[in-house]
Amino acid sequence: MAMASAGANPEWTRPDQRLPERRPAEGATPPPPAASTWHRMHNAVGVFLLAYGVTSLVGAALLWGDRRKELAGYFGAGNAGALLVAVKAAEAVLLAVAAAGIVRRRDVWFVPALAGWMAGFAVFAVLDVFDGRWGGLLEHLLYLAGFVVLLFVSYGLGAKAQVGSGAAVRASAASGPGGDGGEGEPGADGEPRRLTRTQEFALAALNRLPHR
């Protein structure tokens, strides 16, 4: 009987026919979007990274001889040219990563760019100590401290954006057709993750800064 029924209705057994899609039940709401960590002030952080990277590359191109002589004081004249090319190539990669972070609005992409420049300043600071270049040591330590602060600020802005986006997600879920006005269950789809201790510390320090 089953085979006869299938033969009487060939449309049910055609392999090229798509099955009907299941429609969501009435009153059901789609899951809210995930919390974002991009803050509007991340644009300023990204612009600074772009400006610094472009200035460094253009300055090296215009003052190639001076930059090569500076590296020769650390590593010798024989390796200065190749090392300068390698350093500027690495800076170009860091610049591209920072630019991609702005375009894609992903603050996490600022981390490798900031960490790369921080590592470079730290290496030169150590070399300054061994060579007794106290003026260069002070300069590199100031740059290193500035990029550490910038990384900390970017991290705090990400935590602040995550908190604000999480509040918007909960409000959207509560005001939906199926919402009851509550906070929602923790761990539900779209619910932002809890802040880590480091994020809480960065956010607290950022909130203590004077606001105009």
C-alpha cells in the first residue's frame, strides 16, 4: 500500500524537489546579536596607529642613511641595511593589521600591532642598556610606556563597549514579542560573556578618567 501510494504521488518522491522549510512558531523572536567590543573611541586609537606607522615608514624612506647609521651603532655596519629593511617590512605588516582593524571594526586586531611596536621598543631599550645609550634608553622607554597605555586604553574601551552592547542585547530581548521584561537567562544565545578580572580593572581605571 505504501509503494502504491508513493507511485500515485510522484511529486512526493522526486529527488530534485526541496523539502518545505519550517517556519518559526508565532511569537518566537530571533536570537539577539552578539555583544560587540568596538567602541567609537577605537577609531581614534586606530588613526593614531595609522599615523605613527605611516610617519615611521615615510621618515625611514626620506632619511634612509641616518636610520641605517643608527642601526649600525647597535648591530654593526655590515648588517644595518638588511636589518633596516626587515624592521620596516615588519612595521608595514603592523600598519596593515591596524588598518584592517579599523575597516572591520575589530579592536582585537589592534593588539598585534600594539604588541609588535612594544616589542621593538623593548628590544632597543635593552640594547641601550648594554651600550650605555641613556638618551636612547629614555626615548625608547617613553615610547614603550605610551604604547602600553594605548593598549590598556583600547582594552578598557573594548570592555566598556561590551558592557554597553550587553545591556542593549538584554533590552532588545526583553522588549521582544516573547520577552517578559526580565533580564533573561544567563548564558542564553546572544548573551555577552562576563568580563574578566583584567577587563574589569581596565574598565574601572578608564571610568576614573575625567570626562568633559
